[in-house]
Amino acid sequence: MGVAAVEQPPCLGKCVVPGEPIASLPETGTVRVGGGVQQAGRSLIAVKAGVVQQGPGDSLWVCNRQKRYIPNLNDAVVGDVVFCRVEEAARDLDPVLTCMDTAGKAAGFGPLKGGTLFQVSTSHARTLASGPPFLAALGRSLKFELAVGANGRVWVDAPGPANLALVARLARQAEELDAAGAVAAVKEALASGLR
Amino acid sequence: MAFTNSSVPFFRHDRPAEVIADGKRLDGRDNEEFRTLFLNCGTISQASGSSYVELGSTKVMVGVYGPRQSDRWMKYSEQGSLDCDVRLATFATRQRGRPIQTQLEKELSAQLETALSASVLLHTFPKAVLDVQCLVLEAGGSVLAAVIAAATLALADASIELRDLVSAASVSRVQGIQLLDPTAEEEYREEAGLVLSFMPCLNQITSLTSHGVWSKDELRDAVELAMGACEEIDAALRDQLVQNASQRRDPPVLDEDDNENA
């Protein structure tokens, strides 16, 4: 038994609303409860509006478009000039950030020079961080650097202000489009001519 | 110089003397029918969450800001606090309102806070304050009910953790007949009225405000009527939130003539 007591619960991918029951607790075993889910007696209910997803360690959580960021352990975040990792996050204390990964190496963390910083919703930041196809399509024709933070802040750098504006615009727009639409938008932007 | 021409009316339309004629309401609704409901989320882009609700002619817009740091003079608190502010636009009522907050607005704000505080999980944002700003654009009757529904929608849009959605309905008793979702004219002629706010999933009443004289049976009937309406309004709120949460704009599909195919 153990953590995998709730295997592929049928509620995954379902849109839920506050007050709606998601799953009932099984007789034995443990269930990990993530953000947006609360225990009420023998069942788990949603306390946010969004889509039910399974997170790391088989936890159930509700994903939604949120502007506010809630610190989680091991999230990579972008501050004003620094790309760092959340080391300690407790509800009543300020989160502790670090610029080294768990092995003590730099691994791409540290101050970011140049480029531009903008904000997106936390769910879109997660999508961007997972390496969507439109970024790969863009990378084939254009050189750019991208740092995505779980706190919704995205840093982009590219040679030339026109290219920089283009990458930033496409990264933002992709939130409203699905995967195929985003790739199509990239192709269209590149075809319309960029030095 | 005063206007002495008595043929110029002070109000464009007089209030109707009878709101129930032959047992029928002026707008043709049943006694237990509420008006058309229109809901929209994400109306105000700068707010954490927002909503716009129309209940018949009553129009309400709500913006939720925060949770943000509370003022320094407030003592440390393990729980967050909810700061509700209801304003009526000066053009919302029959007679031009005053720009400063009136007694009615203060009362509506307090009633809104009572209705919502049972649902909001305040312990998820300690030391912070959540601002719920409501603007009533047109007060066409059942204002508090519309404000509560709009505020719930805005809180859910802002991803504030809620135990359940709070919906509300109001009932007026006119000439002994109980009318659900009264218009402003019906409220003006009422003998007694009540507003009920309810959490349907948890089956809990969060607030009940009543005025006038109610007998035990009348009160029970009115509360049941309002609870039934709350369940329907709750279903509409849920639909709107699910639609909002699952919305994804696909690129339009064009056929060979470049016309959009739905």
C-alpha cells in the first residue's frame, strides 16, 4: 500500500469548483493533498476553481490561472535580476532563496543581465518551463535565451530589440493558444520577415 | 428661481401603485421565478479576480484585490481579514445618490462580509487583508443578493480558497403573497422582506437578514423558497466558473474560401 493508494483517480482533468467533492478517502493507505484541495470528513473537496491534476508524489491538486504565487520547495523562480531556487518555504516566514542547486553547483542560477522581464500567470509559466513545441520551433530560426520562474516571471534575452520584442510577444500570446496554434503563430511571425 | 411649471414631471415614471394585479406580477413572472441572470468573470484586468453580474435590471461589478499586506497598525493575526466595500454609483438609484458612503452602503458592506466570511478560508492568508470592492451600477431590486453572488464569483476567479460558493436570494411579501427576486418597485411596496445567503454543497446558511413582521410559517416558507432559488443560482455560478477554467481559444478553422467554420 502506501502513497500509491489513489492510482489514476477518475477525477483527473475534471474542472472543479469550490465546494465540489473530488474523491473520497480510501480505507487504507495515504493520499497526498496538494494546493486547492482540503479534507472534509471522509472526502476531499476542492476549494478553488480549476482543473484537478496529479502532482509530484501522487498528490492531488487544483490547477488554475492565478496571478499570486505561493512558494513551494524546489521551485525555480525569477526575481528582479536573479534566477534562483526556493530552499525553504513556510507559511509564516519569508521564503529562503538560493542560487545553487541541491548539489551545490551554479546550474544556470544567478543574476541575469540584459534582456527583458515580464509576468504571466503561474499556470502558463509551468507550461513554458516544460519546453513547449513552439519554443523549439522558434529556436530553430532565432537565437534567444529564456528563464522561466514558477512565480510567473519570465526573463527573455535575444540579439536585437526587434527579436527580443518578438520572442516576448510570442511567449505571452501562447497562453491564449493551444500547442498547434502557438507553433502556427511562430511560423507566421518568422515568415513575415525578421532580420 | 424655482421651476413652477407643474406639467414637467419630477420623475420620468411614477412608481406603480399596484405591483400585483390579478395575482400576476408587473413583468409577467411567476411568484417563484427569478429574473434573467447574466454572469461574467475576469472583467477587471488589474484585479486579482473580478466579476460582473446582472440580475434583471440590477447590475453589479466586483473586484477582488489581494491578499495584500495589511496596514501596520493592525495587530498580528493568525487569520487573514476580509474588507468588503459596497458602493452604489450615484446614478444607480431612482434619485441621484451622494458620493460619500451612506448608511445603506455601510449596511450592505457589513452584510456582505457576514455572508462571505463563513466560506473564505481566512487561515490561508495570515496577516494579509483581502479587499472586495463592489460597485452597484443599477439598483433594480435584490441588490444584496446580486452583490453576494457577484462577490463569490470574483473570489473564485481570484483563486481565493473557499469552502463553498455562496449564493443568495431575496424574497418580498406583498399583500400576503411571497415574491422571489423582487424588483425595486416590488420592494418599495413590500410589507416584509428577507435576504438569505446559502452554501448549497455544505447545506449551510451563511446569513439571513429579514425586516418586517413575519409569522413562523411565513418565515419558513420564505426561507425554503429562497433556498431553492439559491440552488439554481449556484448551478449558474458553477457553470460560469467551469467555463472560465476550461477556456482555451483555439485558432479559427478556415476553409478554402478563408471563411471561418465554427
